[in-house]
Amino acid sequence: MQKINWLSRYGAALLVGLLGGNVLQAQERSSLNMPVGVTDVSQKVFDLHMLILWICVVIAVVVFTAMIYCMVKFRKSQGAVPSGPSHSTLAEIIWTVIPVLILVSMAVPAARTLVEIEDTRDTEMTVKITGYQWKWHYEYLDEDVGFFSSLAADSNAARQLGSSIDPATVENYLLDVDNPLVVPTNTRIRYLITSNDVLHAWWMPDFAVKKDAIPGFINEGWFEVNEPGVYRGQCAELCGKDHGFMPIVVEALPPADYRAWLASQKGAI
Amino acid sequence: MAHAENKYYIPHGTKWPIIGSTGLFILFAGVSVWLNGGDATLISLAGAGLVILMMFLWFSEVIDESESGTYNVQVDKSFRMGMFWFIFSEVMFFAVFFGALFYARQLALPWLGGEGNNLFTGSLLWPEFESEWPSNGPANVGGDFESMPAWGLPALNTIILLTSGVTITIAHHALKDSKRGVLAVFLALTFLLGFLFIGLQAEEYIHAYQDLNLTLTSGIYGSTFFMLTGFHGMHVTIGAIMLLVIWLRCLRGHFTPKQHFAFEGVAWYWHFVDVVWLGLFIFVYWL
Amino acid sequence: MSDATTHDTHEHHDHGPDRGLMRWITTTNHKDIGTLYLIFAFVMLFVGGAMSLVIRAELFQPGLQFVNPDFYNQMVTMHALIMVFGMIMPAFVGFANWMIPMMIGAPDMALPRLNNWSFWILPFAGVLLLSTLFMDGGGPASGWTLYPPLVLQTGDALPFAIFAVHLLGVSSIMGSINIIVTILNMRAPGMTLLKMPMFVWTWLITAYLLIAVMPVLAGGVTMLLTDAFFGTSFFQAAGGGDPVLFQHIFWFFGHPEVYIIILPAFGIISQIIPTFSRKKLFGYESMVFATGSIAFLSFIVWAHHMFTVGMPLAGQLFFMMSTMLIAVPTGVKVFNWTSTMWKGSLSFETPMLFALGFLFLFTIGGFSGLMLAIAPADFQYHDSYFVVAHFHYVLVPGALYGAIAGAYYWLPKWTGYMYDETLGKWHFWLSTIFVNLTFFPQHFVGLAGMPRRIPDYAVQFTDFNAMSSIGSFGFGFSQLLMVYIVIKCVRGGKKATDQVWDGADGLEWTVPSPAPYHTFDDAPVVK
Ligand code: HEA
Ligand code: HEA
Ligand code: CUA
Ligand SMILES: [Cu+2]
């Protein structure tokens, strides 16, 4: 009974989620689809995702229709006798060439987006992100500001085995930290990422950023947030027992507020 | 119905595999315990002994069967193909270590030095480091060392192995021409050269450890150097033992000019070991 | 009878197998060994499956209910290692042993004693691997990908796990050599390469993939071992190595590995669909060619598992495009299967049902694979449940369905009895409903941002995870049905004819059911 409820609920939600994905606003996150996010890049990645998803859906409809047609039409119980051909060069050429063309139509926008993502020039400020088992360290290069960011205390209490605290009662369960990374909006920010121990990965879905933190090497990338807000993500590379408990929170402030925050941080040191 | 000459040979049950598996299990469990700091030398040796015993008895059985004419052409061909593809898998095994060497030299070290998209790796993490080869990494792991020059022992070893490749070919031709004397002499020469190679290699290792401070822990150079040469040396040892075995068999009058799978298998293996060495000489010692 | 030194010079072809336990330990018969492989795989399905049920039980709701995070990671790691190396690969080797000699008209495998060893290494490797769960620090908890540096933090289990991987590799390599040699050297007169059944072709190519990449994995884990215990620096930047090097090595093995898993399933499907369509396989030659192309391409796409490690742009572009290309030969296969059904005369016995389930659900998994191949989008998908959904679609209703379909297809030939068709259909429908309930919702939580390999999750993922967990228990228990069906079929039932399926074609259907202990004493003639 319960299950049927779910099915109907999510069946409808599924359609709305997929079909309406394009028009979803950034803040109301779908629980079905990728977030559109708050950067130009995340928007492009989202569009790319929807494009390839739809192409796959269309091909699936065509292919599955053909299969179902065969299953319905050519049944032995309906008296069908085998009469079809066992090869056709023309058909085989067609279904080799068409997929190639479809693939090209996906590869071109994908390559374009990729080139843009990998272009790390002209950034205005730099933060260095270091993964630790199991927390993040953020350092504002040239600003003399740096701090650790770990799982918020209430989540941490609730997540213990047999804590008997209902996670639903904890706000932003597992997605909250003590010290979020604070960044200015409308600023092209370069992030440098490395690790102090094992591999981690910094994943911020709203920015379409995921980059591995590798001890001894520094990876770089960039993002530019368009809208102020609080964004949440998680470590995305298995890093040991508390891999599930090292969230990422980014607070994007308008540049003026950001500068005020930065100044207060410097005072704090 | 008795076995017709050209019927397929289906062996009866065999107990060697289960013994071999047990041996491998004991050996690996023992070595694991030892690696974890436990005392399992005896267990490990027992396991290894069991594996060696099994191989000895299994091979003896096959040799007896072969010499008593149980096998036909098809079986012979199966053995050859099996050996060939086994050697191919060995080639792939060495390919990984060569791959690691190329990756470290062409990619990892330059990146650590700040090249490519790793500008900040160089400038922030390892500002002192300049990528060059040989290297034990930006942290000078294992301390300063000297690399192994190509034109001393290694060059001599190259000559030795290449010569052994020639001697085994001569032996092979002798076998085909039924010149058993020549066969025995040149086969003996081959494995003697093989053991000589191993001796010199040991010499080289001692030199590396004592004089050059070049050890397994000398960063990526030491790692790739000893892994590649070490696994190669292991294969030379196995090959030389196999050569010894077929030499003894030749002395006993085994093999005919037409059917001598074991000889050919060992010869292929030996050539394979030879070719790997050439790769080593060029990429590990020379370039 | 265990005196193996007396070789076989007396008549043997009409006496049956030896009796008792020693028969199974010492056997060199391809059917016995095939049976051993299949039983081993079937047991491992439940061992690995039980672990996945631990995973799903913990994930039923947010918060930690049953296991601590470290044990959870051990379960994930072991589940994958057991399923991949202990279940699905041995299952297909079992099919190879049983069917290849029968399909090509050979009396047995080319190297029967080696064959015995290939199998008998497996249980020992399995024990070595499973025993780590009881050690100080527990089993390996680094995921089946064994990435350093994390894997180097494993406790006492590390060398045991690594040696277990070595042994599994040795077993696979020996098994593959045997298969290659059998196919190349043991075919009956007239059985040219292009007359071989598709299943034989797919296995020939799979065996080549295996001997090419298992040694690579062996080398990679050996480097882990020396990094851990002998102070080498392969995967340590300080010494000039790079942790990412291991990922390259692992995936150079790992990507061909996933095709090692799927190609034999392709082969089985290519036998079943023609039989129940009562038509020849459409486009046989292009099927062979497509299989070869997939195998070739599988060597040059590995880094699509590593788009986020910070590869140079050119590398990302190359691996993205080469990966996408695999959709073309795979598409050829899907289209050819569909065309086989076109204007056929279809009936829907259990093997066909599972084959059709495969056709639909594998294709879905293939589409999500294609999406993952798009590098910029993969920055979002990577290491999320979207990936978990992708690979379970290709592994469970893909590879595992292939194996199940094959089992139903050939059970009458193996046992001489028909299985219970009604129960078989139940098995199919229950499995198919539950497998979708388990894995389809994982697409959504993945896209919505749930990372993989976590024992606990944010509350917005609750509903889908609950569905998934219910599905997994349903799917798991549906498999108990298969145990019952198989045992029942072995015990007896309706006698199977030699041909078994009226549309079946091939040498294996010309011999009696059950197939005699030695199938072909005289090589059959193939026209
Ligand atoms: C049986 C196993 C199997 C198979 C067959 C596949 C098939 C494919 N896989 Fe999958 N994959 C795995 C098992 C498998 N995979 C596993 C286990 C992992 C995770 C490992 C881990 O991290 O633990 C993984 C992960 C994985 C990733 C990494 C994701 C990540 O971690 O970020 C990627 C990325 O490219 C990928 C891609 C593909 C592609 C493109 C195919 C293609 O072969 C699919 C081709 C098929 C089709 C496309 C459908 C049929 C085609 C048509 C109907 C033709 C027309 C279609 C078009 C023109 C679009 N796979
Ligand atoms: C062929 C391979 C294969 C197969 C068949 C399966 C089958 C299943 N897998 Fe698995 N899985 C992998 C390969 C496979 N998986 C891999 C490679 C990973 C990645 C690991 C990693 O991240 O490192 C993975 C990871 C993985 C995860 C992600 C964990 C995480 O990231 O945190 C999950 C979660 O749902 C999961 C679930 C399941 C389920 C429910 C099944 C079901 O289909 C299983 C069905 C269950 C049964 C058949 C069991 C029946 C048992 C009983 C009825 C109980 C009775 C018990 C006894 C008698 C002993 N798997
Ligand atoms: Cu840090 Cu996962
Ligand atoms: Cu892959």
C-alpha cells in the first residue's frame, strides 16, 4: 500500500521534475534532477545534461518501440512464421552512421563547455582548499586568512550509531559545517585543491564543480557565483570511515559584505 | 575402445592442482602474516615447498606421459599455444612496470616540478624541486643516491644474455639435426650464462646498496629500478632453472627432432626474458 | 582412482565419472569443472548479495542504525570484489567450460588438468579474501578500486587482500589461456571461425581481454604491496610518484574488465534470442566485428573514470570521445538483436524473458553510461549514485540476467530435465520489478547530489533510498526462488528432449540431454 503511494507520488513528480527541469529556479532544488546551479558553467552543464538525457530518451523510445512491436506482432502464439532476413548491409550501415552523427552532436557542445571550464585564466582571487581526514581547510591566498571547516555539531551528534536523535529534526542534517567557505558573488575565483592525507574530492553541485584533492599535487579550477546564498555539497571521493561526514558549505555574499567579512576575519586572528 | 593414435588425449583425474592451491594458500597466508610483523617463516616455507613439490611431480607426470608417446600432434599444439599466450600475459605484467616508469618520468615528475596544468603544484608545494631524471622525488626520499651507470655490469649482462640467446638457438638447431652432443654443450652454455647473469646482477645490487645508496626506498628511481630489474631477475632465475631441467632431460635422451615442446617452450621463454632485458637496458639504464 | 600417475590407456569413454568427493577435487572433465564454477558463483551471489543487503539495510533510513561507517565501507568493498571476481566472472567461466567444447565439437577443454587448477584456486582465494573480515582492523575498506593512499591505511587485511587478487588473477589467466587454446585448436573439422556460435566468439575475445589486463592489475596491486611494506614510492608524490598513477593502472584493467563481464552475456543473449525467435541471428558477421571493436576500444577509454583527477584538457577530450564511440558497436548489437526478432516467430519461455529483460535494461544502463562519458556532465555525476545506478543496470539486469538466462536455457541440456516453467516466469517477473525498484531511484538521488560510498545521507534522499532498499530485499529474496528451481530441476521433472527448444540450433542440441560425460568421442562433422 505504502509502496503504491510512493509510486504514484513519484511517478508524477518524476514527470514534473524531468519535463520542468529547465524552468526550475536555482533555490528550489529538485530531488529528482541535477540542480541548475548558480554559475554560468553550472547552467551550461545542466543544459548539456538535459540535452544528452533527452537524446537518450528519444533513442530509447524509438528502440524500445521497435522491440515491443516485434514482441507483440511476431508471436508464435499468434501464428507468426519466421520470414525476416538474417542480414541487410544497408540497414547495418544506417544504424552505424546515424549513431555516429548523434554522438557528434553531443560531443561538440560537450567539448565547448569543457574548454570553458578548463580555462583558469583571469581570476580575481584565489582560495586554497585542503582535504583532511575528515574536514576541509580553506586558505585565502594573499589575505592571511585560513580556517578549518568540519561537520556541524548537531549533525555530528545525531549521526552517531545509536544516537536516537532523529535526523529529520536536525536542520541540514549532514550538510552543515561550523565554518563555511565565504566567497564574493560575481567574482571569478580560482580554487587550488590538494590534500593532506588521502584522496578527497570537493563537490559543489550548484557550481558544477568537482575536483579531486590529491596529496602532493595541486589541482586548480574556477567558479563565479551569480547569486548570493548558501550552497551545500559533500566530499565525493572515498576517504575513510568518515567520508560521508565531511560536508562543504559555501556562503556567497555580495562583494561589499564579503569584504566586511574578510576584514572581521583578519581582526580575529 | 583403446586410444587410437590420433584420438584426443583426455587425462584422468589429477590431484596436483588441489595440492598446488593448498600450497599457494599457505604460502600467501604465511607471507601476509610475516608482512604484518608476525613470525610465519616456517609456514611460508612449507607453503612454498608444497608448491615446488607439486610442480616437480606434476611436470614429471607430464614428462613421463610425453616420453611414453601418449600425446599426439594436437596436444603438442595445445601446449605450444598455451605457452605462447602465457608469455603474452607475462609481457603485459612487465608492461605495467614500464608504464609506471614512463608515467613517472614523462608526467608525474614534470608536474611536481610545476609543468603543464600543475603550476601551483610546483610553486606552492615543492618550490625547491626541479624535475630531472634520475630522481627520488621532491622530498629526496631515501637520501642522496647515485644512479646505476649503463656501461659497466649492465652492458656486460646485456652481452651475456644476448649470447645466451644465440647459444640456445644453436642448441635448438642441433636438436633438430639430431646432433645430441652439440645440443648438450650449447644448452649447458645457455644456462651457465643465465646463472652468470644472475650472479652479476646480485653483484650489482650489492654495489647499489653499499656504494651508491641506491635502494628500493630511493624514491621513484629506486622503486622502478628495483622492481623492473628484480622481476626480470626473478624471471631469469626461473628460466635458467627450466633450462637446467631440459638440459637434464636432453642428457637422458628426451625430445625428438620433431616433438620437443618443452624445449621450445623454454626457448621462447628465454627469448622473452632476453627482450625484456633489452627494454630494461635501454629505458632503465641507458636513457 | 585418484592415482593420477597411471594414465589413461584403458577404455574410458563410456564409463561415467568417479564417485564421491574426490571426483570433484580431481576431475579434469569440462562439465564437472563447469558445474563447480557455476555452483561456486551461485554461492558467491548470495554471499556478495548478503553484503549488499547490509548496505541497503543501513541506507533504508538516514542516521546510522546497524553498522559503523568503517564496517559499511568494508561491506561495500567486499560486496563489489565478491560480486565481480567471485560471482559474475566464475559464472561465465562456468558457462564457457560447459558449452564451448560442446559448441565447437571438442571432447573436452584443451588443457584439462590446468582447467582443474584454474577452478581450485578460486575457493582458496575466496577464503583468503573473506577471512580479512575477521582480522585486526577488518577487511579492506577502500572500495573495490583500492585507491592509494587510502588503501594503505588498511590494517592486517592488506597483504591478504592483495594476494587474493593475485590468486584470482592467476586463475583467470589460466582459465583464459585454456579457453583460447580450446577454441583455436580443438574445433571439429569444418567448424571454421566464422561458423562458431556467437557465445564462442564473445568468449574468445573476452579471454584475450583477460590475459591482457589481469597481469596489469597484478602489477598494480604488487606496487601497492611494495609501497605499503617495502618503502617504494610509486604512489607517493614525495618520492616522485603519483597516487593517480594507480588509478590509471587500475582502470586500464578495470574498464576492459567491465566488458569482460558483459561480453559473455552478449554471447548468451545472442544464442537465446535467435532460438526463441526461430530465426538465425541477424548480422552474424557484424556481431563478431562489433564485439571485436568493443574489445579494442575498451583499451583506450579507461580514464573516463578519472575525469575529476585534474587531467590535461587534451586527455579529457580524448577519453570523452573514445568512450562515446563505444556506443556505436554496442548499438549495432542492440539493433541486430532487435532485427533478429523482426518477422520472427517469438515465444516467451523463461530464458527468452530474461534475455528480453536484458535487452531493455542493459540498454538503459548503456544510455546512462553514455551520459557519464560526457566529461563536463560527469563532473556532476561522478562518484554520485547516478554512477551506482548506471553500473548496476549493466551489471545486474545486464550481466547477471545474461547468466540467469543462460542457466535456464541450458539447464535441460545439463540435467536432462525441464525446469519448472511457471516458477521460472515468477522468478523473472519478481526479479524485474524489484531490480528496477532497487536501481532506478538511484538515478534520482544521484542527480540530486547523493555521493556514493556513504553510510548515511541527508534527509532529502530518504524516500528514494527507502524504495531502493525495499527493492533490494525483494530482489534478493526472489533469487532464493532460483535456488529452488535449480534444485528441483536437478532432482527430476519432465524429461528434456535432445533438441529441447524447437528453434534451437547448434551442436550442443544434437547430443542427448543430459549431455554424456564425454560429449564427442568422434569429432562431429560440421557442414
Ligand atoms: C558490465 C559492465 C559495464 C558496461 C557494459 C558499461 C558500459 C559503459 N559504461 Fe560503465 N561502468 C561500469 C560497468 C559497465 N559500464 C562500472 C562497474 C562502473 C563504475 C566503476 C566504479 O567506479 O566503481 C562504470 C562507470 C562508468 C563511467 C565512470 C563514471 C564515473 O565514475 O564518473 C563511465 C564514464 O564514461 C562509463 C561509461 C560507460 C559507457 C559509455 C558504456 C558503453 O559501453 C555503453 C554502450 C551502450 C549504449 C549506449 C546503449 C545501446 C546503444 C544504442 C541503442 C545505440 C544508439 C545510442 C546512441 C547513439 C546514444 N561507465
Ligand atoms: C556483478 C556485480 C554486482 C552485482 C550483481 C551487484 C548487486 C547488487 N548491488 Fe552492488 N556493487 C557492485 C557490483 C555489483 N553489485 C560494485 C562494483 C559496486 C561498487 C563498490 C564500490 O563503490 O567500491 C557496488 C556497490 C553497490 C552499492 C553502493 C554502495 C555505496 O556506494 O555506498 C549498493 C547500494 O545500494 C549496491 C547494491 C546492490 C544490490 C542491492 C545488489 C543486488 O542485485 C543483489 C541481490 C541480492 C542477492 C542476490 C542476495 C540474496 C541474499 C539473500 C536472500 C539472503 C540470504 C543469505 C544467505 C543465504 C547467505 N551495490
Ligand atoms: Cu573526504 Cu571523502
Ligand atoms: Cu569504464
